[in-house]
Amino acid sequence: MSRQELLSPEGLRVDGRRANELRRILCRASVLNTADGSAYYEQGNTKVLVAVYGPREPRLRGPVQHEQATINVEFNVAPFSTSERRKRSKGDKRLLEVASFVRQAFEGAIQRSVYPRSQIDIYLNLLQHDGGTLETCINAATLALIDAGISMDDYVCACTAGFIDEVPVLDLNAVEESSIETPDLTVAILPRNGNIALLQMESRLHSDKLEDVMDLAVEGCKHIHRKLDEAVLAAASDLAQKLNR
């Protein structure tokens, strides 16, 4: 699919959004009773379920970090997540890559020194894929970690942005991501101080365009931060109501 097909002369994208519009976001914390923290996060048609366990005794093989917690991230894709029915093995390169990026995003945000000689497990399950898998996983994990009561410096909020027909576009869907002519940049920030927790690019982007794409992604992160904050407040309100019964 060419760039021209991805953006109409009226400035509309394939799903009807403007260049600077996010997809619809639905999210909820405390969706699993068996986990220490959990969240369901939906951005457009990309849907992720996350469970967090810990801090708990380390279960991974290898040396234990005595002064801080170890973060373990596992990412799995449901066979029904796309129209192509495909079961991926745990050693799948793409699964390991997403898990690694998610871990990197949180290593600087979680106050790991509060939990020495322990392990925090984050299990990510992609239920449906329509682009923005990494950003959706990071945002969902943030919500689940907060639900688990894990000490963090700030939320970690992520968003993608790209470039179509010389126009920066926000929050790419699967059709836009699949175009080899559309650069794909994922940015994760800590909203309070604006520090970047993760910067990951899927394809080449000219340096002259990088600043505009990054600025747009950061604005998307700020909007997502408000959505996550609303979900946290809603979960706290629900808990307060249960305790008062």
C-alpha cells in the first residue's frame, strides 16, 4: 500500500482519523483476582491483558540482585489475535523483543531498590492485534503495576507516531505499520518530568523529521497519561465502595 493510499487529500487516514488523533482507548485495572495486579487495555482494535505478580522470591535461574528487584517480562500472543491463525513458541524472536523493550521501559521507573532480593513478574497477553503492540503493552503494564502497588517514580506512558506524505501521524494502526514507506517510532515517557523511558524505531526516519514525529508522540503520551489516571481513580473508587459495604 502506498503512502498516497494511507492519507486522503482531505487529510483522513484509512480508519477515518485525522493525523493527530489517537484511537479510542478503553482500560480497566483489577480485572483478575488471582494476580497481585492486573489490567485490560484496549487501543483501537489492539487489546492486551496483563497480570503482575510480586515482589516475590526470585524464581529465575542465575545470580540474584541483592540490592534491587529483578524485572521479568513475558509476552504472549493469542493464536486468534490476527486473521492468520498462528501459534508462536516462547522462543519466538518478536515475542522476546517486545518483552525486552517493555522491561527496558520500566527498569528506570520502578523503584527496584525498595524490593531487594526479589522478583517482579509482568505477563503480557495480546488478545487482538491492530498495530501499536509495544505502546499498548507498556500502557497496560503501567496500569497493572500501579494496581499491584509497586512503587514507581511515575507512570510510564507510550505512544507511536510516524510519517505519511510529509505529514506526522499519531498512533499507527496495523495497515499503516505494515507499509514499508511509513516510519514507525515508539516513545515512552515519564509524564511528570518528561524524561524518555524508551525510544524505539522500526524503520529509518530522516533526522529532519524526527523532532516533529517525537513531539507528536509525546503529546499522545500525555493524553494517554490522563486516560490511565482516570482508570486508576476509578479502580480506587470501586475498592473504596467495596470496603464500605
